[in-house]
Amino acid sequence: MSACAPKVIQVKATEQAREEAQFRKVEGAMLHVEDAARRLAEVAGELKQEGAPAHLVAALETAAGAVRADHKRLMKSVYWPAPDDAQQELAAECDQQRLAS
């Protein structure tokens, strides 16, 4: 074992700890997105039962679907990242779809 080996191990451990902390932050943010989608759907259901105007229910249902789609895309890009070129194309395609709707 060379004299550099302990330093390399220490650097790798530091990098791993930093990456784990970053993933915890990302996962926390994704939980907020998931909770937002769930809450939007719940409120839409409550309003529907209360006889609220259809446009309010539709707006919340549409928003819940959009947030769920964003959550799914976020999970894919975090856990199964595409190569940089493909990631940029995917983001551009999603933006175009969002603008079209």
C-alpha cells in the first residue's frame, strides 16, 4: 500500500458523504413535490364533493396531474440520468409540451 492510499480513501469518503448529503436534500425536495400533488388531488376531491364550480375542480386536477408528471420526470433525471445531450433534449421536449398545454 502506498503512502497516498489513506489520502485517497479519505478523499473518497469525503466525496461520498457530500454526495449522500446532496441526495438527502434532493429526496426531501421530491417529497415536497409528491406531497403537493397528493394535496392538490385531495382538495380537488373535497371541492367536487362540496359541489364547487367545475372549473376549480378541473384546475386542481390538471395541476395535480402536471405536478405528478414533473415528479416522475424529476425522479428519472435524478436516479437514471441520461447523458448530457439527451437530458437537454428531454428538458426541451418537456418545456414544449408544457407550453402547448
